[in-house]
Amino acid sequence: MTGLAGSERLLDDKAADLSPSVAARRACRTGTVTSTAGLANGFVQGNLVILPEKLAASFHRFCQLNPKPCPIIGMSDVGDPHIPSLGIDLDIRTDLPRYRVWHDGEVVEEPAEIMAHWRDDLVAFVIGCSFSFEEALMADDLPIRHIERKVRVPMYRTNIACRPAGPFAGPMVVSMRPFKPADAIRAVQITSRFPSVHGAPVHLGHPHSIGIADIARPDYGDPVPVEADEIPVFWACGVTPQAVIAAAKLPFAITHAPGLMLVTDLKNKQLAVL
Amino acid sequence: MTGLAGSERLLDDKAADLSPSVAARRACRTGTVTSTAGLANGFVQGNLVILPEKLAASFHRFCQLNPKPCPIIGMSDVGDPHIPSLGIDLDIRTDLPRYRVWHDGEVVEEPAEIMAHWRDDLVAFVIGCSFSFEEALMADDLPIRHIERKVRVPMYRTNIACRPAGPFAGPMVVSMRPFKPADAIRAVQITSRFPSVHGAPVHLGHPHSIGIADIARPDYGDPVPVEADEIPVFWACGVTPQAVIAAAKLPFAITHAPGLMLVTDLKNKQLAVL
């Protein structure tokens, strides 16, 4: 054990030389990170869904049918907790700050690591996250209300049905950002370049049309005001799988805890298709 | 004269072999075309502005400063009525169905040709037209209300000031098309590919914010309804130069008559930047 501890200390000593994404994952491993927003700027973060192999094929098909809420940016082999395409040293069991363990569609535990829950039949899916496109919007000087106010983005269950696959069915969840109309047009252009992190908005302007009764009462996250000269713009959201897991009352699943994502070694700018 | 008449008949006899754009210009020369909408589908049509050389440099700079309402797709040499880049046989004095002759900012005549008005100091500017992007929208199955209703697109003077150049100053004119929100997002994506024919919208959702008091009363063209689940989407419009010519009370100018454009040999699809 002394040798191992020595080797870990050696790695810590070299942390200053690490890529910001690797350093961020190591910080997340300690369980002390309370939000990954703003961590390792420039690097892609992802939503996590872990399922038993017998459900994984259906979920993979669900993602293929619903690429706007569920754009897959990486997945593991069966039983393998590593996803080298997202990070050579990445261990999906420890590298997120907090997880949600689901039984029968309910969250039963929110542990800081899932070593004890891991099984040889599990498959991990990493799904693109809006942090990537928000970086592109801010780089274009578009103001993002919930970031300015230091709260979580407001999210809503809609009446837009996902296309079902096996037990996976349910409503699309969307995130909302208010913009002045000219900025909304620019936001459509910018996010269209990033299809693997939800891409262009799915709706704007008429919340009632997509089943949102009260814009001031999001189903997830925090409310933000929409001013009279602004329009609410809605993007498909990576929380959709969690709504679907709950709706399907799946016997077992593990996800990330909202706002506490997987930091990958991919760069946001690599995701731009144009 | 017998020989010339014979040669013209020969050209007519070969009309069936002509490119649709050349055939359309020949039809426009006869002065019998009442609208160029739907003529020579697939080919670029343009707004026309003809000015004396001493004003042309200012107008050219005005267009450069205001590329969304005034994207130049072609211009003539001083005193030359031909624009071979838009059509080898094109004669700007005869090839539009109808013109407007402006004196001191007022329309004084709407002739079918301008042979008698042409001068050695005139410069012709051809400016991109929304017909091109409407073709792309329809190719994507987006419904266009004024085309369905067989009326002219509604156009409005806004409170968006053009950037001035010399005597050229005034409000941007916009055209409006109502869409369901998801179609509005798609329309932003599609028209973004066509910057030389006005490109992406300049506004959507809040007509009052851009100085439009009553969406049912356009300043040019015809009104169309905006349904409760739709949002009005506004594009910069090639009628802007005519509003500016009127506002500047220019001593002399010639333009096309609204809806009666120049048909060019350029293809709409050639204008896509992506």
C-alpha cells in the first residue's frame, strides 16, 4: 500500500502539468466538487446513463431515434468501466462528482462513486450536454440569463413525445434560455453547428404550444425571468433520459446527478460540424 | 429592317431551346409579364437600383454597410446597360417588365422600358431578392403564407436604422412570413445559407420592438394572418433602397417596380454558402 500511495502522490505532484480535463476528473473523484459548471472550460461535459446490457440495446435505439435530447458522444463496452475515446484514464465508476442510483423508476441513493454498484453486465452511455453550446453562445457575446444569475438552467417536461424504443418512452425535457429576438436568431445559427450537444432549439416563443403551463415554474432547475422584449428559446435536454427512466419505472439504472457531469478530454470546438 | 425582323423571328423560333432564364427575360422585354414570381424557377431574381455616377459610390458604400437589406449580386460599368455576369444578353434598359422612374424622391412614371431614360453616367445595381430563399424554404416543405394565398409578401418600415452613407439613410424595410415555432427555427437555418439574398431573419416574435404598430397593416404588399400558434419572422428586404431613395428625396433614380424583378442566369442553389 505504501508504494501505491507513493505513486498517487507522484501523480498529484504532477497535477499542474495535467490537461485541465484530466485535472477536473481527478477533482471530481474526490467527491468534493459541487457543480461541474465552469470546470475545465473548453472541454466537453456529458450526461451519464448506465443500464444493464439487456436494456442497453433498446436505449441505444432510443437515442438513435431521439438524437436531439439524446446525442451519444461515447459509450462503454459491456462491463468495462472505461471509455478511452473520452479520456484514457477515465473510470466511469469514480470520475463524476455524484451519481443517482435508480430502482423501479425512483432515485434511491446519490453516492459520490459507484464502485459497489458496478456489474459485469452494465453499459455506460455518455450524452452531450448544453454546457458545450453555452460556451459557443458566450464566445459570441450572447448573454445567458441563468449563468449571469448563477443558478441552474430552467428545464421543463413538454408535450413533445420522444419516439419510443422498447421500454423507453416519455416526454422530451427541454432547457430554456431567454433572448432578445435578434440574439435568438443568432443562437439558432450557433447551436445548429453543434448537433452532438443538442443542436438547434426545438421551439421558441410559445411555451403553451409544447405543454409548458407556467414558464416561471420549471420541472427541474431554477426559474429565470423572461422580459417583455425577449422570447423564451427551448433546447432538447439531456435530462430527458432521467424523465424516461422514471416514466418507464426501470428496475435498475444509474445516472449522473443533475449539474454534476462527466468531464471528458474532447474539446467543445471539435464538436462543431461547420 | 426585313433582315432584323427575320433574325428576331429566328430567335423566337429557337426560344424552346433557350435557358428558362433567357426565355423569361425575353418575355419580360415584351412588357406583358405582370409578376415575375414563379418565373424561371431555380434562377435568381434581383431588385434593381439605377443611379447617376456621382451618387453611385455613396450607394455602393451604403450597400456594403447594410448587406442584409442590400446584398449586391451584380452591377454595371458606368453608362453600360449590360451586366454579363448576370446574363450574356442582358440589357438592363429593357429586360425588366416594369420600372419606376423617381424624381426628387417621388415615383413619376412606371414605364415598361427605360431606353429613353438611359444616360452615359448611369450605374445599375442588382440586389438579391427573397424569391431565392423562398425557393429553398419551399424545397424543405415549409409553407409560405403569402404564396399559398397568392398575394404579395407583407413588408414594413421598421425602426431599425440603416447605417448611412452620403445621402443614403433611412429605415430598414422588412418582409414578414409567419411560421410555427419549429418551422421558424428551420427557416433561420435554411436562410442563413443564403447571405447574398438577405440571409437569416433580422427579427422574430415582437413586431412592436422593431416599430411595427400593426402587423395587419403592412407598408408595402398585402397583409397575411399570423395564427395564435405561429410567430412572425422578419427578413431584411430589397425594397429598403426604395424607402431610402424616397427618404433622401434623390433628384433622380430608376428602380424596378415591386414584384417585377430582373431574372438572371444565376441559379439560386449557386448562392448557398454551405
